Amino acid sequence: MILAVLILILSTAMFFFYFQATCQKILRTQFDREYFRSIAKAHGLEFLGLRTSLSNASAAVDYRQLCKALKCDYLVLTYLLRNVANAKQRYSNGERLLMVYFRWLFLSLVARRLVNLGEKQAILRMTSILQYFANVVGHRADTVGFTTLPAADYVPNR
């Protein structure tokens, strides 16, 4: 019985380790330009400001407002990923993995906050996921070349 529990614990730990390593590998993808700044500015996303405010150690952080901003940015970017310049209107496997990773970090943020265990690191990881999503949206928009297409061709009516 003890051996079975030990195997289960080790298997679960290995799964989470490889899951996180895979997500970190996806996040290291290089883009030819920094699209995320223009996407964040165009859609009023707050993750860049959150990252800079967390970097400043002396600033007080309102975690309730921070979580709300992260969730709103996540919803906007996942909508854009699915609908802007995406003919299939589906997420790629890497995008789905990052969405699960973001949700996992978001849920773990509550526990991390209670025990004061690296909540800033989790928030910075969440902002890096949002930055990746914004880069993907910007890259798709750039490759399609919106100047030659009418709006109805790259954003479907729903």
C-alpha cells in the first residue's frame, strides 16, 4: 500500500514537472517583433502595468484588483486568439496547454497568498502567458495584413 501511494505521488509530481517544463518551452518562443505592446495598448490590457508595479518592491499591491485585471486580460486575449485572423477558430495545442497553466496558476494564487509563498512569481508567470498570447494575436494580425482585408474577413460576426 505504501509503495502504491509513493508511486502515485511521484507520478503526479513528474506530470506537473513536465507540464510546467512544456509550458515554459512554449513561452520561450521568439517572435520577429514585440507585438504585445501594440496589442496591449490597442485593447487596454493591464498586464504590462501589473508587471512593472510588481517589480517595484516598495509599492503596495491590491491583490483583489490585480486578480480581476489578470482575469479580464485573459478573457480578452483568449477571445482574440480564437477569433482574430484564425480561419479555423480553434486554439492550437500549445495555446490550450497555456490556458490550463494560466488557470492552474490563478487557482494556486489563493493558496500561495494564504501561506505567503511566491505569489509574485506566479503573477509574473501569468503575465508572461498573457504576453505570449498578445504576441500570437499580433503576429497573426501582422501576417494577414489587415490593411488589405475588410473587417468582416478577419473578425467573424457572432
